[in-house]
Amino acid sequence: MRVTDLLRILALIFVLITSWIFIYGYFSFSKRTIGLPPWLAGSDSKKIRVVKNKCGLRKPCADNYFAFKICSGAANVVGPSICFEDHMIMSPVKNNVGRGLNIALVNGTTGMVLKQDYFDMYAGDVELLVKFLKGIPDGILVLVASYDDPGTKMNDEIRALFSALGSSNANQLGFRDSWVFLGAKDIKNKSPFEQFLKNNPDTNKYEGWPEMLELEGCVPQKIL
């Protein structure tokens, strides 16, 4: 047998063996069950449940407590927001916030939002704020967020009214300070829900303004 004939036979055997391996592998693969990872599997797999706390709080509130989150404005660019029991009362998206003091009134027993408004403390009429604060009845929660400038037109009467609501920092609130606060009309002591940051060129986060403040927590429901 010539060498060329032998090479042809060996080549043919190689092709046959290779073809057999390919065909066997193909049909074996087609019979396999392909397992999907859990996140792509169907209804039989365990579902991942994401729990969202009211107002995006880090921890849920206990029974008979209301969840809230108050954010001050960022300089004069981003407006403040006030959330209560997962209801966004005031925010830039709702287009109901403004320069100065943004205030929401909530029934401390039912959690119902009664009123919200903002008061320009730079060029506005502060008597409107005085009237608003004096008209707050007992049992009402008061949520406050500053924006841009909350203190230029602040006077002693307004400071006293906020102090009566439980504020510890209203007496020093001034030009472009940051302030967030939750108090009540018939509070007996100072409120534990308050943050304050002085406008200071040496420590300001923004040019001309201190950083934005965020206050969140659980306030006890007033039981009648």
C-alpha cells in the first residue's frame, strides 16, 4: 500500500471519529436540563421582598408612632421637603415650597395633614407668619424646614412662638441658617426633634450657605 493511500485512510478515520464526537456531544447537550439562577427563575423560586419604611426611614416606627422626615433646602437651589406617614406634604416636585420657612400642620392624634404654607423671611410680611403660628390649636404637630434665608425678618415675637412649640434654636436663627424642626402646640418640654446649623463662611458647605439638614424619626401619637 502506498503512503498516499494510507494517509487518505487515516484522514477518513479522523473525519469519522470527529463527526461521531460532535454528533454525540450535540444530542447529549440537547437532553440536558439548563438550570437558571434564582433571580431568573420562575414562580417556583423564592421571591425577594424589599421592605420600604414610611418616608424612607432607616428603621420602621413602632405602633402608635408616626414616621416623619424633614429636609431643609440646599442653599437657594434645591427646595426643602416634608414627609409624614409616607405622605410627601411639601417638596420641590409638588411645587409648594418657597424661600424662608416651610411649615406643615398635622393632627397629632389622627395624622391628618391640616395645612401647609411657606413664609418669605427675607422680603415677605412676617405678620402673616405671626398670625399663622398664633392660630395653631392644641394637639397639632408643627413641622418646619428652612430654605435659602429663614432669619432676616425673624423678630422676638416669632422666636417666642417657636420656642413655645418646643424649639431650642429659634432664639439664634439668623440669615441663611439651616433649620429643621418638629414641635407641638401643647408640648411640655423642649422637642427632641430639631437640627440647626449656623451660616459660617469658615464651615459652610455651599458658597454662602451651610449644608442641607435631614431630620427623621418617630413621633408618638397623641392618645385622647
